[in-house]
Amino acid sequence: MGLLKLFGHIVFIAVLTAITQVGGIIWLLAVIISHQIKKGKRMVFPLLYLLFNFIIIPPIASHFGREKLPCFDAELQPRNWFYPLAFRNYVNPELKLELDDSAHVLYKSGITVTYLDANFPFFNGFPLLPHLSHNDGKKIDLSFMYLDEDGQPTNKKPSTSGYGAYANSDKNYSSKSCLDKGYWQYDFTKYLTFGTRNDLKLDKKNTAHIINQLLSIPTAQKLFIEPHLKQSLGLSHQSKIRFTGCQAVRHDDHIHFQTK
């Protein structure tokens, strides 16, 4: 194997590991297997990746105290396929049970809970980039609810990724203050939408319903949204709703929820 080719494999493994935690190992196995069976890596890697994603990793992760969130459930589902395919939909068993229960309650009100980044399947402390936390199985990001052009509740979201489409951004004085102070990363998620739509408006009623349901969980520790949303959603009485501060990214595009 040439030096340049070896360097390419190392870079690809590093990138896959950063994005998916276990993708780098899967790629290394694919290289070895494809060499042994004389088949191309482009065929071996996708098959091996899906095998690990759906069959091999979930039971192993359970021994490390992590459970996989559902992919096809009507009550609790990912924003898109990136999150489960990138192994970013794992939480500890307690949070998994609480999310299932909360989603079941909310579904009776016509709300489908949509999750974004949660945690990787293994090891506390392993960073789930670009987040500052999401490394212990106790954190998860959830989407807001929205209204369509007719003012009806919908499960559609304004950005493809679930991040970067800010609600009531003209009222977000904290973002202006943070940016003025030099915290350039504060609204960086606007570059990570991977496509947006502008025909949706924030569903304040159902978004507040989700937040109140989450905060009714006995182990609820913190929930992050922007201060202007806490006020406009009528949640000023909720002491567990916090402002992340300028060092993180803004939270008027999603809910960050964490347990004790």
C-alpha cells in the first residue's frame, strides 16, 4: 500500500470516527475483508456499515448503558436518516424510557416528537461534534413544532438538518449581544441547515406542550432554549429552562434536553 493511499485511509478513518464514532472501525474492517475476498470496498463497506448499524451495534451498546432510539416509530422519530445512520441516536435506558413515555402522551394530542442529535453508542466523554456536551447518554436535541401556511399544526420542519432555522430571530437580543462580543460560533448553525423552507411558523402552543411534558419528567435537569422564546412561549415560570450562554450555539431552532 502506497504512503499516499495509507494517509488517505487514516484521514477517512479519522473523519468517520469523528462523525459516527464507530464508522472508522467499520471502514478498517471493510478494507481487510475486501482484500481477503477480492471485492471492492465500495460494495463491502455499505453492506458492513448497515449490518453494524441495525444488528451488531445496538445489543453491544446496551451493555455500555446506551439504547437506540426508534427510527420508524410514529410517536418518536428522527428528523432525517442522518441521525440514526451516523449512530447519533443513542441515550441511556432511563432517558429512552422517559422519551418513549412522553412521546406516547404527546402523540395523543397529535404531536410527533422529532429528535436530532442524541449521543453515540459507547463511552462517556467521547465528544459528539460539534456539541459541547452530548457525551454521556443523558442529552438529546428535539425539534420545535410548526404551523403550515393554513395555520394548521404540521410535522414539517423549516430546515433539512433540523438546525439553523431560527424562530423569532428578530427578537433574539441575546444573539446580537453574543455576536457583538465576538462569539462568532453563536449562530454558526445557520450554515448547517442543508436546505430551508420559509412557509412554516413556530407552533407556540404545541412547542410549549412538548417542553412542559419534558420538564414533568422527575429526572429532568435542564432544558435550553433562547430567553426570548421562554418568554414568548409562556414558560417564564419554569426554573429548569436555561440560557446556554454565548459559548454555545443559539437555541431558538431546537430544544436541548438533559436529565440528571
